Amino acid sequence: MLRSSLISASAVILCCATANGQSQLRAHKMLGPVKDAGIFHVGTGTWTRGSGSKANLGPDIIFRSDVSSGYFGVGWEGQEGIDEGILPGTGNTNQTGNAGPQDSYLIDGFDYGYCSVSSAPVAFDFTFYDSYVPCDIPSAPANCVNQAGSLPTMMLPAGGFCWLGTFDLSLGGYEVCMEADGGTCAPGYDGGGLGLDAFGWGHTWNTTDLGTTGPFLDGHDITWTPEGEGTVYEPLFSNPCAATVSSALGTEDFFGIDAGGPLSPGCYWFGGYTNNSGCGAASNNPGAQFHMVFYTDSSSNCGSDCNTVFCDTNAANQGDVTLSTCDCSGGSIMLNLSTTFANQFTYPLVGLGTSTASPTGVSDLCLIGSTIGRYNADAGAISAGGSFSVDLLNANSAPGGGVPTIGGMLCNGNTWRFQYWHRDGMNPSRFSKGTSGTIN
């Protein structure tokens, strides 16, 4: 069952349609237990596998749509399906009663869930809109739509399973800056149910064998699971089953399908959400919302992506690292180390990798997965007070390892990641915490 519409902020036109095969939109029961796909690093096209793996993503969740209905949606292969939600800004008075911490968010990772019986990996594409009226059609919009970013095509696992994956955008400049409360088309909190405070995200998949594929129908169980919980602006969960899942803030019981395939562009659902069975139960009809979780660092907005701390979960990574600035226009960027290991030999490391290893057996190196540059020419001794600094823009710096010469190409808009290696007087060596910044 489905609903098709042409939608604006003030009007909805309803009609119904049916189709066969891959062009028939429907909800399927989940294929079985969800498998952990691991972490896909978009910038390198590589995977980190294993349920214990971690991504060095922003520590905060700004959008959460993950309460399961027990179904996944199928029937629009080759067409973009666009879901909606709200990223609350500082003036937003939403269902949680709490405003958001920023008016823009740098999304550096997300969780996405889907099922597929395809015999080969499935090609997925993702697009993000920070201005989007729910159920509008981006290729022929009835309202202002602003595309904030898109990702390269990713080949994701299938094989008759349901998968939940984490997607790391922190390498190669794939982070997406999303303005809150409807973005540039409708700045600030408008409220009033007009749909002007929403964002949208779209996904398109293509298989080689038309194997049934589609997203988890998660995030719309508003009878039993409140909206917006488990996020940085509302960390508590108040649902009656004490489950650590949430309905999406701004969830609607419909989604858009754009042109490009057998279904007419329009607004669709799965017959209307009903769940009379209680918290955590499979819905009689699932809501038309998809699984999505956005990660960010809520302590900074898009304009201040400098000094994002990472590699700080292992207590053996002792020592704070900071950048004096991420702006190259002043001719100097100091990379500073503050530590208790006085008078020890040290030099900085730079890279784009986000995986973790322990090559010294004492602490973590969190730059694995890409080339690592070593500032050997800038080595020196930590002071008696526990400090050391290097000017990353000095003419002699040459970190090697495939990293561009710091005196010139560091200022290229990439988000560079830094740690210090140093002796510690007892063990052969260890690593500091890390900091990253988008340097221009």
C-alpha cells in the first residue's frame, strides 16, 4: 500500500497506485538477525571489520532514527528515496524541550541499515540536503532545496542478510556541513508544522541482479518511543521499555521518491503507521522512516573545525596536542604538546588515517589506514615544563610518507590529523593524544 502526492508546505494531494516486481513498493519482514558490516572509510574506500572496531568520529549524536519496526522497505531500486528529520538549532523548541547546541553541524559519520538478497555487492549513493520540505522532489522541487553534500558510490555487502554499517566521512574532505532548522532556505526556527525546519537525506541503490534490497524501516514508533532522545540535546531515554533507541526528531509517516525509475515521483508510505502491541514490538504497519544516525562534534560548528580531539580513550596516550590556528594566512601554525614526560626526545606525526594500532605496545597510534608523515627534521626535546612546539609552516618541514610538504601543500582544505611520538624514559616510546583540523 502506498501514498503518492505532490507536496508543498501547505497542500497534500493523495492518490494510490500498484505495480509489480521491483516497481512495487512494499514492506518486507527483516531477513534475520542484523549483521555488523563494520566501518567503511569513504575517503580511502576501505573497511574496518569486526564488532569491536571503533571509528574516530564526532563524539555526539545529533540525529537518531533507529527504533526498529521489524521491516525493511523495497521497490524503488534506481530511484532516490528521500527521508526527512530536524537538526535542532539554538532557537529550536522541539518535542524534547531542548534546543540544539549549534546552528550548524559538521557530520563526520553516520550509521545506516539495509537488507539485500542480491548475490553481489550493491552500489549505494547518498545525498544530504540541509534545506528540504518533507516529501519534496529534489530534481523538480516545489520548495527551496539546498544540497549540502554527496558521497561517491559505495559497494556494500548483500548476500541475503540485513546489515548495519558505520560510514566514516572524516577522510578526504567528505564531511558534510548541515545548517540547522531548515538551512539557508529557511534560516532559524520556524515551527508551526510548516516543514520549513527539516533537512533531508537521500539514498539510491543499484544491484546487478535486481535482488530485493532496501533500508530498515526504523525511527517512526512515536506511540512508544519519543522523538529526539539519545542525542546530544536530549541524552536520556524515556520510553516504557528503557530501550536505547529513538524515533527521529521531525519524523513524518511518508518519504519522497524522485524520478529515474518505474515509480512515479511523489510521496509514499506503507499504509499508515500502527503499533498497538507495545514498545519494541513489530508494527502492524511500519512507519515510513529509515534507519539513520548522524555523528558530529557539538562543541564546534562547521566554521570552527579546528582542534578536534581524538585518540584519547586509552589512558596511555598521555599528552594534549593543540593547533594554534587552522588558518594559513598568518604564515604560522604552531602544533603544541603539553605532557608530563619532561626532557624526552619527540617529533610530530601527520596523516589522514583513522584506524588504531599499538606499534610500541604502550599506547595507540590513531593514524593507521593512510600514509603517515614524520617530522624528523623538527625533532627536539620536551622542555622541563613538559612542552614542545613546531611551526608546521616553517620552510624546512618535510614530513615525507607521501604527505605534501608542510611549507606549502598543507594549506589545501584537508582535515589533517596530528599526534606526537616521544620517548618516555622507561618504555621504548609512546604516542600522545591527537588533534585534527581543516587547514586552509
